Amino acid sequence: MAYKVDPAKCIACHTCIGACPVMAISTGADQKAVIDPAKCISCGTCAAICPVNAIAPDLGPTPNPVSEPKSNDTKTPTTPDLGPTPNPVSEPKSNDTETPTAPDQK
Ligand code: SF4
Ligand code: SF4
């Protein structure tokens, strides 16, 4: 993924050109910066240094990003007020597990 200059934002200050470690940025016909995607190593230096935030990762023509927010239907169905919860039917019973002692048989 290379970075891309937004020509609508670029003010042709050329700060990014000197900052690119692989010299992937040059000037276009209008003196605005142009990034060569074949050279760009996506280090992000130019995007960080651009004074007008004209550089951003080139995400391609994909119109629908994967992390598109979904509309959450937060409507909760109304439930009738049943009052306090009665004791559950399957309440555990205390089992008397003591084994009576058998008489001593001789
Ligand atoms: S630093 Fe930003 S405004 Fe300056 S030339 Fe590069 S992209 Fe254009
Ligand atoms: S992201 Fe890094 S390698 Fe790519 S154009 Fe910007 S400074 Fe150069």
C-alpha cells in the first residue's frame, strides 16, 4: 500500500520531497507532489510531515471499507413487568446423605 498525495490539498511546499527516504516523491506539472507507488515503502514520513495533511495511504478505489459502521437497531422489545422473580422450581434440596450405622452382626 503506497501513499498518495491529494492534489486538492497540496500547496506545493515540497517538504515531503526531501523527507522521503527512498525519493519516491517528485513534482508534477503543477509543482504539486506526486508519489511513485512503485518506489514508496509506505513509511508514512511524508504524511506525518505534510503541513496540510495532503498525504494519506492510498486505499484504492474501494468504496465500501471493511470496517463500515453498521446501523445498530437498538430498539428493545418491551417486556411485561412480571414483578419479583419467584423461587425457581428446580431448587436444590438438601439430601441427607448420612448412612446409618449398621448393627454389628456376629
Ligand atoms: S508536504 Fe504536503 S503540501 Fe507540501 S508538497 Fe508534500 S504533499 Fe504537498
Ligand atoms: S510513505 Fe515514505 S516512502 Fe512513501 S512517499 Fe511517503 S516518505 Fe516516501
